[in-house]
Amino acid sequence: MRCGRRAVLAALLVAGCGLDPTISQPSLPAPEPDPTPSQTAEAAEAAAAVAGLVAAIEAGRSAEGAPATYPAWADAAVTALGAVLDRLRAADPVAGGEPVFDLPPHSPATPPPAGLEESLAAASTAAETSLRRAALAAQAQPLRLLYASAACTSRGLTTVGAAPVEGEAEPRHFQGTTVAASLPIALSHSWALIYGLGVGIGRLDGDDPLRDLGTARLATAKELRNELRNALPAVAPVQPATFELPTAMTTSEEIRAGWGALELGLLEGLGRLVAAGGPGRERWLELMVGAADSVGAMGRPLPHWPGWV
């Protein structure tokens, strides 16, 4: 019996020498790769249209009949549109950052087959239309305002006029607002414009052509004021008797500059409405983009991101 036991123990020891002492750990899944950013159809379409506007502007450099101011205007316009394209090609257009999406290929710039004015107008309208469509499709308020602002920039490049300039504000994420909170702000800007127009008209000579411009604008500004006031869900706030004017408005040049500043303020107020959205967002967008015309009519250049403050 004792010998049998020793034999069994020896056999176990020999068998144990062949065992692998390594402790197996459960296999871990491989880390998932970062999701590939995807560009929305609206952003891709808008980027292509803006790139088309850039191509039309570049082609205009060699067009017959281009004004002497065209090169400087084109440089400023392409810079402003380049800022738009950088945003549209970013993973988050509002936050910006390094572009991650490619632009569609374009043929080298060649003189437009049509006249320069017709070519610019067509490309500008195409870009504006695409950007407005993207603005109406955007769900987030900052993104909606970004597209609307870019539409204003494109609208302002329909003709060779005041060149876009660097602004102090640019797109960023912000806390949402409401139509009810934004309407009084836009209304106050319309009041300020009406007041400034009245002051300027009263100080201009009767034969000053700026007087006719201000008189015509005063009529449309009052119509806009009425529309905004009627859209208020509550009683309209009390209109102040006077407003602080952006310039002294003692000369024709100061009056024009003051009117331009007030027009830009109104555009910014309408931009807040566009961001708020609501059932009337298409109308707010129409008013905001149209305000770019009023700013340009006063000879004031649009900043790179009109509507952002």
C-alpha cells in the first residue's frame, strides 16, 4: 500500500512539471476607430456654390471692362468667401477648425462668356440661394445664423461695390433665444433707423441726392417697423423719443455713414430673429438677407460675418 502511494505521488509530480503556469486573461475588444466625420448635403451644396462664386470673381480679373477697383474688390471678396468655405468644410462649421472636407474640383478661371455683371450676379444668386436653403434646414440656432450670414455675404457680392471688411465677431456656439425675446430687439433697431433717417433728412440740403435715398428708405423702414410690431406676441414696448446716433450727422458724409451703421444694426437685429427660427423663420431670413442691400446702398461695407455680434 505504501509503495503504491509513492508511485501515485511521483506520477502527479511528473505531470505537474508539464503544466503551463501562465494565467490567461480574457481578450479585450479592439478600440473602435473614431467616427469619420460626414458632411451634410446642405453644407456640401453650399460649399460648391460658394466655390463657384469664388471662381466667377477670379475669372472677372481678366474680363473686359472690369473697373479699376476690381482687383482690390476681388481680393477682399475672395478673402471673405474663403472664411465661409473654411467653416463649411469643417467638421463643426460653427466651431470652425481645420477643414476636413474637400472642395469640388473647378476648372481654371477663364473670362466669363457673358458680361462680367451677368456672371457675378448669376454666381452670387446661386450661392445665396444654396446658403438660404441650408439655413432653413439647419436645426441648431448658431448653424442657422452661420448660413444666413454667409447668404448676406454672397448677396453683397452681386456687383462690384463696397468690399467686405474684417469684422469683430465670427460664428460661435451660443445659448438659444426665442422669437418673443428677439422681436423687441429687432423692433428697437428699426426705431433707431427711422429716427436717424429723419434727423439726416432734416439736415440735408434740398438738392442733395442723399435726401431722396433717405426718403425712400424711410418709407420702407416704417413698413418693416409695422411688420415687426404686429408680430409681437404681447404689447409692444414703448418707443423712446430719441436715440443715440452713431455719427454727428452734420455733413452729408457723416449722415451717410450714420445711416450705414444703423442699417447694419438692423441687420444684426434681424439675424437674432433668424437664429430664433419659429414659424416665421423664412420671412425673417428674407428680411435679413435683404438688409444687406440696404447696408450696401449706404456705401457701408459688410463685415465678414454680418449678423454676428
